[in-house]
Amino acid sequence: MERRQFIKSACVACAGMAITLPFLNGCGTPAQLIQAALNGDELQVPLTAFAEKNYVIVRSKQLEFDVFLKKESDGCYKALLMRCTHRNNPVQRTSNGFVCHEHGSRFDEQGLVLTEPAVKNLIELPTTINQSYIHIKYRLP
């Protein structure tokens, strides 16, 4: 292969990687999606949803945004509204947190801002647990 052809091929390969790498974050094992009805201002998720993973994504037809629900190592549950705090667009789960594809904001798995333009963390929703369910209060500020 001539030098010129090698450089051209290498540039094409680099450009292809630059385009596809950002999308590979979402190629991990997909989260379990749980359908839940909004009952008043509360979503209920069965504890059995955590049999295989320590997190689920909760979806309700009555709500515009999904909720990421994670079982912490101390046995408590953390719920994050999957809405970017920059311009209220949906965020997507990645292997190491969340990303807003609208303007590129990134958040870690705890909902803390990693990359602007968002400057506020994802909204955490209060949770309580009873014998069979995790209750997520869905009251937004």
C-alpha cells in the first residue's frame, strides 16, 4: 500500500470511530423497563423488579419522562427523573450515567453534572419502601 493510500484509509477509519464512539455508551446491557401507573402523585414499583439487576427504568403513560430507580448498596432506593436540567429534554441511560443528546450534557449515575451545558444535577425523587413495593413521589418543583 502506498503512503498516500495508507494515510487516506487511516483518516477514514479515524473519522468513522469519532462518529460512532459516542453512541457505543448506550450499547451496554439494556435496563429492565417497568410500566407503572401514576396513582395520585406516586409510582409503585414491586421489589421483585430488582431480582436480576440493581436498577430499573420506570415508565408511566401519564408522565412525560421516565424515572431511573436504583437500589443502593445500603438497601435504600434512589429515583432520578430522566429529564435534563438544561432544557428539559429526556436523558438516556449509558453504561456510566446519563446523557442528553440534545446539547451533550452528561451526568454520572448519581445524577451529578459531569459535562455542561447543564449546571444543575438531575432531580432526585423521594422514595419509601413497604413490604412489597417501592413508592416514588412524583412531585416536581
